[in-house]
Amino acid sequence: MARRPIRLAYFVSHPIQYQVPLLRRIAQEPDLALTVFFGSDFSVKGYRDEGFGVDVQWDVPLLEGYRHEFLPALRDTGTEGTFTPISRGISARLQDREGRPAFDVVWVHGYATVNQMHAILAAKSLGIPVLVRAESWLGDRPRGAVKQAAKKLFFAGLRPLVDAVLYTGTPNYAYWRYSLGEEFPMFRMPYAVDNRWFQQQSAAAAERRGELRQELGLAPGRPVILFASKLQARKRCADLIEAYARLSPAPGQEPFPALAIVGDGEQRAALEAQAKATGLSSIRFCGFRNQSELPRFFDLATVFVLPSRHEPWGLIVNEAMNAGRAVIVSDEVGSNFDLVTDGVEGCVFPAGDVAALTAALRTVLATPEAGAKMGRAARARIEGWGFEQDVEGLQQAIAFVTGSAPAPRMDRG
């Protein structure tokens, strides 16, 4: 007789544009029956993203290709936080009419909200194994002794409620090891994007590259430095503008490359003022661009730069690498540990060090072949960091918590 598919329940706050393609991919697995439970639909209806400072309506389908339900709301403010959304009926939804578990495994995105803890506790009360995946890392911000003690106490309570965690990369691995202990079961489920989609869209954009250059007023063949993220202080776009100005061959002369800044946010006015003060005419502010528009900018770029502080991962780096572009990231961008070797796929520099960022730009832009070679290496490296690896890690974790596979080796491999 054919084995019944594993019934997997996934709890997440709302449809997230980065996750949806992965959920579609998981739903294709014949031995998994995935049901996604959302606490809110605010990302589907459109909402104001405080980081971008604009109203956002994603232009990619968020609800197609997988089974999903929206949980009844007790509180939903149209944002994500510790106390919003709060749903009712989580425990009841995990049971059948006879009160037996309706799922074999519960997977929860995060652990720090009311809904997340409700799902974890409800699953454990029914004897359903729990997997947790989160984006946390140890380098996000300093914490005092009181907060550290409180977190240690919290994780001591969380540990017996979770059967295994799914780590997204090296920084996240270190976080879970520190928080839950050396021997806690962990499975790699890389923080990835839809590699195939970004590769296809970037390749298609090449045919219309001239149109975007004309739109931005950039001469054919001129190298382009790209920044694409929220214009917030921690993203440190100001460092990039200063480094760009230092590329001038002489005072008052334009650097050979141009700088394109994609995104919006609270710092936009200050950054525009900074750009104007340089006296340079080759800095373009392109505003917020939706998901389907980004591949055009990746294709246009010679190098992508993310100079952030306290960046747990930075999925935009994955996206740029799929376009075969060199990347420059600070050492506080979490993806650098797994995706960027300094001098190979691009450069890694100390966060906040403008001189080092300038040197990195000079390295990548030294010759057309230098950046192209790094871009090819970036494309090759990202091939091994995608949804297939995600599915493999998830399947291994499910096999372990359901008792059909042995405990994993406790390493990052």
C-alpha cells in the first residue's frame, strides 16, 4: 500500500513575497501535504511599509499554488509584531472532529509573537512534533545583562517545546547553537529566493537594457553601481554615496561609473541632499520598485552593493547573484558568510568603513573583466543555495521528528 503523505502545517504571520515561491515548491512534493495558516492578509490587500515609507501592493501572486487558510482574527492591525496578528482557533484547527491530531508535523516561522507561541504550545499539547525556522542572529545589536538573562530563561523554556530547528545559514546556525545548545537537532534550510525566476527575468531584461539606460539618462556601456533596499539609517546608503564621490578622478570630475539607488524610506530626503552636495550628476534615485521590476536593475548593474549594519541576511544579495552580478557587502550582512568570498564573488568590507568600501568598488570596477569574472562566480555559487536545498533540509527534519531517520550530525554541513 502507498504510504500516506506527511501532513505538514505551516504557521506564518502573513503571505510573504519571498516565501511564496518556496511554498509552491514544497507543495509539489508528493509525500508532503502542506497547509499554510496565515494570521493576516494585509500583504495581499496592500499596506503601508514603514521601512520603504510607501504604500505597497506586491505585483507577484501571493496565494497561488499551495493550500492555505486565513485564521480568524482576534487582533490584526495590518502589520506584523509581537501582539499582531493574534488569531483564534489555532488549537482547534490542528485537530480533527474526534480531537485527534490533524497534522503529523507543525512548522512555525519564528517564536517571538503570540501567534507563534500559540501554535507551538497547541502542537505540543496534541503531541505533534514542532519545527521552528527564524531569521535571528547574534550580531543584530548589543544586549545588556538583563536582556541576555531574560533570553536565556526564555530559551530554557522553549527548548522542550521544539523538536528541531531549521537554520538558514551560518549566522543563524550560530544563534541557535548559542540559544539552544550544542546538541540540539538542527537542519539546514538555506535562506534562498526563487533562483530560476530571477535568472529568467534578468536574462529577459537584457533585451531591453537600452530602454532602462535611456530612462535613467545613462550612456551605453557606462558601468552602473546598484543599491536596492530600504532607505534607512542601518542600510548605510550614505556610506555608498560618500564612497562613490571618492571615485572621482579629480575634484569636480564625474566618476566613470554611475550610481543607481533603488528604494524609498525615511532617509531619502537626506540622501538626496547628500548626493546634491557632492556636485555629481550621475547619481540616480529611482524610488521604490516592485518585485517584478528589480531584475531590470540587476541586469543593468555592473556591481550590487549592500553596505548595511545589523543585516541578518539580505535576500537582495541572492537576487543580484542570480543575475550574474558581482556583489559588495559589509561584514554585517549575514549572507556574506555563506555566499561571498572576498575577491571571488565580489568583496566584503568592514561595515561603516568608507575607505574600505571605496577600495572594494575600485577592485570590482578595475576592468570590465574583473567585475564580469566575479559575476560569473556569483552565479555559480548561488546555484547551490536554492529551493532544492530547502526542500532537502525540510524533508530531513520531518523524517527525524517523525522517527523515520536518525539524529543529524551536529555541524554546519
